[in-house]
Amino acid sequence: MPEVEPNGLAADLIQIEDQWGAHNYRPLDVVVERAAGVWVYAVDGRRYLDCLSAYSALNQATVTAHWCRRCSTRRRA
């Protein structure tokens, strides 16, 4: 996959994360806006296959309504 230089909104958000975020690993130069199933969508409109599921916080973006209901039910029990 060719290297993509972030620009616009993605570049601004990456700069903020670099300034204020924890530097415990090198993050990808992708800003995820939303997710659906196995796909994550960046603020620049690109679509990526989520091959990082269960790594860091990316898997939290793909939570479905089904699992939200399940977790909510379990928490109250």
C-alpha cells in the first residue's frame, strides 16, 4: 500500500494527538471517523479493512447496537 500523506482535517487532528496524546506507541496516520462491521472510515473518506481489531482502541469503534444492548443488560444485572 503506498504511503499516504495526511492533509486537511486529518493532519490537524493528528497534530493535536501528537501534542496531547500518550507516546507509548507510534499510531497510524489515519483518523477514524466511523466504523461499520469490518470497515473503518477515515475523515478523508478512505475506507480501510479493520485488521487491527483488538489492538489499542480501534476495536471500540466497531461496536454494534447488539453488543451495546448486551453490555448494558449485563452491567445492570
